[in-house]
Amino acid sequence: MLSLVVFAALGAWIGFANPLLHFPLAALLFPLCLSWIGLRATSAKKAFKYGWIAALLAGVGIVYWVVIPVQIYGALPWYIALPCPVLLAGILGLYYAGYSLLMYKAGRRLQGVSLCLVAGVLWAAMEIAMGTMFSGFPWMNLGSAFVPWVYAIQPASLVGAYGLSGILTSLAVALLLYSTYRSTPLLAVSLILFIGGYGVYRVDFSKQPEPDVMVSIIQGNVDQAQKWEQKFQAETVNTYIQLTQEAIQKNHSKIVVWPETAMPFYLQDRTPFNDSIQGLAKDSGVHIVTGSPAYNVINLKTRAYNLLNRAWLIDETGRMTQSYDKEHLVPFGEYMPLQEWVPFEKLVKAVGNFVPGKNNSPLISDGIALGVLICYEGVFPELAQKQVEKGASALLNISNDAWFGDTSAPRQHLNLSAMRAVEQGRWLIRCTNNGISAFITPIGSVQSTTVQFKAETLSSQVAPIKDKTIYHQYFTRIKTSIIILAVLSIGFLFFPRRKKDT
């Protein structure tokens, strides 16, 4: 069992994006070993135990970067910060331990193809639960590990990222049982041919509209430790204005994008900074999308207000007529759950606790409807689904990954966001403060990226797209079907067998 625990962790460490060595195929070791733990365990208790240990080690190697925002920007001591990745990985490990436990049960009731298919359904349902329960944290999505291999991720346009993870898990279990059952080699070959064949069709033969709208991304690379200090505001504004002018002059951009909270002040207030930014849009004749904190006054007498993490659209006349307020906030970063029980303040060094936005619609800019996803929102399929349902013809992910330094987090975040492009069949424009900024095609190909920790611009033409993927059209049915199949499978596995008459 210990060897399976080690190989599961190594597969996750190498298979998911990281700065040292990323080999996507290694990620299949993670579900393969967790499945094997369940199938080989001599009791349900041992299946759960060793599945949890394997997932704990894997998770620590993937979310170790949590230490940085907690210790550096949360100003908490190391003895509190260091256990945070272990705690988070331990919580996530409960989902994977539950999977190993179910595979223990499945191995005693099923065999061959049915065992492989049930494994895929259980894994997909587990990822759905992970992305939904307790605010959701679908960071270890198996399908996202394969983003560098663009042919391998195309089934996400049919069944979504969670569904793709299920297919990959069925493949992993079929490979595990390749020599055990006669039917599993045929299933393994069939799944490989399906993934590869559909990938070739969608990447090489499906027609996409020609890109015709020039967009520029501005990566300001503003020091996170200084960003919210008032004395550095003028320097921040000047950095973005200068880079924007260079991008417009060089590329004749129609739309310019600045990252999440690029402007660390209330852009809605009339200030010299506000005037200079609006003047830039008016003089250049471009649309500027930028992030900044915002507020809504809810009581004039008491001066009570709500704080929002907002993306503004400044049109070519300099007016701020459209905005998007972040809907899915980061627990302990943008708001404090159970605040009375937690012995520290929230980790974001900003202006206060945010509230989630409501009734957001795409930002209409120069013929493109931009479906905005702010930072962490890029990892949630349902938010991109909602924006496209409301008419988004391209997706826009503005983020600030400066919290994480040169760790795995920016790379993992990029890959998770790329899955939204595949699912929805849309261009995805990703603009971050210090990298990795990128243009991602509707097939999930990361077309061009910026260098991390460098102030620079990135420009590309994108195309507004109105066609809907199969996944988008049947989003609710696909998700519901996975959940129903998982519930039925679990019910079958735990339903007592009928004893034969003697």
C-alpha cells in the first residue's frame, strides 16, 4: 500500500502544472493508484485511510503555495502558515479517500467494463462535489493537467472538465485492469481512440471564425506589498497609462485590458487619477477594461456601504457605463466566513470585506460581449456557462496572481481557466498583474503568454463567437446525469446482496 501512496503523490506532483517538471500523462497515476488502493484494500477502513494519506501527500505538493499569501500578505507567523496547505490538502483528501472507499466496494460487486465506467462516474461526481460544497475548491481538476496536450482536452466541449476527468479515470482503471479482464483492453483502446480522434477533429478540422478584433493585455507587474499604499498610486496609474499608450501605438488596439484591482482605489470617485484614465480612453478611442474596488451606498444617514470587487468598462468616450462585480469570492481572502471564530483578519491587504455581485451581464465592447470572470472565478464552469448563456461571445479572466510568487499556482490557475475556453468554445483573454497573462483559443490552446514578473504588453486578434458547444447546450443535463449515475452506483454498491437459497 505504501508504494501506491507514493506513486499516487508523485503522479499528482508531476502531472499537474509546476515550475520544475510537468508531464501530463503522469497525472493518470493519481486516479490509478487511488483506485488500486481501494481494490487491493482488505477492509473499507484501510481503503479510506490509505486513500486519504495518498491524497494528502498529493495535495500538499499541489497547494503548497497557500503558505505565501497566508504568511507574507496575511502577516501570520510561520507556525500558523506552514500547516495551512496540510489542512487544506487534508480536507480535499477526504473526497479522494471517499473515492478509494467506493472503489473498495465496487471491486467486490463489479468487474471489467462496468467497474471502469463506474470509477469514471464516481470521480466526475467527486469533482463536482469538490467544486460545489463549502464554497467549492475545484483546484485539482484532473482534466486541467492535460491542457498542454491540447488534443487530449477536447472532450470537455462535450462533457465539461468534470466529465473529461471521469473519462480519464475510466481510462486509468482500464489500464490498471488491462490484463485482468478480457473486456478492459478493448475499453482502454476505445477511450484512447475517442479522446485522440475527437481531439484531431476539433483541433485540425473544425472551423473557427477568423479573429478580427485587436485586444491588448497590460501586465503592470505592480509590487503586491506596495499596491495598496496611497503614495504608490500615481506610479501605478502612470505605469498602466504608459504601457497602454505603447500597445495602442504599436498594435492599433480596439480593446485594452488591465488586471483585477489594477487601480487600487475607487475608480468611481472623481479624482485626478480617474480623469487621466478616462481621458486616455477618450483620446485614444479605445475601450479599457480594468479592475478596481467599488462600493454601493446602502444607507446615506449611517454612511453604510457594501464593497465590491469590480471590473469597469470605460468606453471610447471616457464614460464608465458598464461593470461586472465578482460573484464568487475567495473565503478568508475577500471575506471572512465564521468571522467570530477565526483568530485573524482576512488575508487580502485591501479596504475591507467584499460582498458578492449579482445580476451581472457581459460587457459589450466593440462588437464583442465579454463574459467576465474575476480571478478565482475562472476555475468554476458554472460561472462561464452563465456568462455565455447571457450572450458572451468571448471570455475575459482578469486576475492578480501576485499573491503566489513563482510557484505552481499561476500555472495551475492558467490551465484551469483554459478549460473554460474549451467547454464554452470561446476565446479567453487572461490578464494578470504579474503573469501569467495569455490569449487562449476556443480549443484551449495557449496561443501566447507574458513573462512572469515583468511589466509588458501582449496583443492578439480575437473573434466573437456565437455558436454553442454541446456541453453548453446540455450543461444542466450533463451535470445532473453524472450526479444521478453516481448516486445510483453508490446505492447499488451499498445495497445488501440477496442471499441465495440453500
